[in-house]
Amino acid sequence: MHLTLVVLLVLIPSITTLKCYICNSNEDPKCTSTNADDLAAFARDCTVPVEPYCRTITQTVNTDKSIVRTCGSRVTSKSCYKTAGLNSANVCSCNSDLCNSAPKFNQPQQIMTILSSIIVMATALIMLR
């Protein structure tokens, strides 16, 4: 009985292993690719012990853009979020094998951004008349 429990506890991490792309475009420009063949060399098992997720971080630091693909633990209820400011980041998380090949953008957020832009443009055009 105790041996069975020990074997099951040892096997659980191998059953729940998640594969993610792990790379940084500052170290290897191929990390910016969205092609699975280009990213294949970066596929790794995620070693985060609790609720692992794959992450894609598209960041701008002092006008320099880079992409970081990595593993992480789920910390927010949103699959994607964006930080504001000069040094900004768009962070997307997912939980299926190799799902961090391309950043996912939150569709409602995209729609609101587009609508807001249209309203601002329309208001500016009306005011300039």
C-alpha cells in the first residue's frame, strides 16, 4: 500500500509536465519567430512545481523591443495583460504544450482599443472643423 502511494507521488510530476518555448530574443533573434520549426530548438519541459503555464512577454525597454518566452506560475485571472508606460510589456499565459509560440491578444481588449481610437479620431475631426 505504501509503495503504491510512493510510486504514484513520483509519477505525478511526469504526468503533468508542460512543454514551453524558453528563449529570449536579446540572446537569440530566432526567438521572435512565430514559426514552430524555428522555435523547435527552444522547446523545454517546464519545471515550475505549482500550476505551470507557458508565457510570452513582448516588452519595450527604452524603445528596444524584445520577446521572452518562458515558464511561469499562473498569477492572474486574465490570460493576457499589458503594462503601461515607456517601458511596457504585453504578457500572455497559456497552459497547453508549446502554446507560447505567438502572443495572444485579448480580443475584447483589442476591440475596445480600436473603438476608443475611432472615437478619439472622430472627436478630433469634429473639433478641427
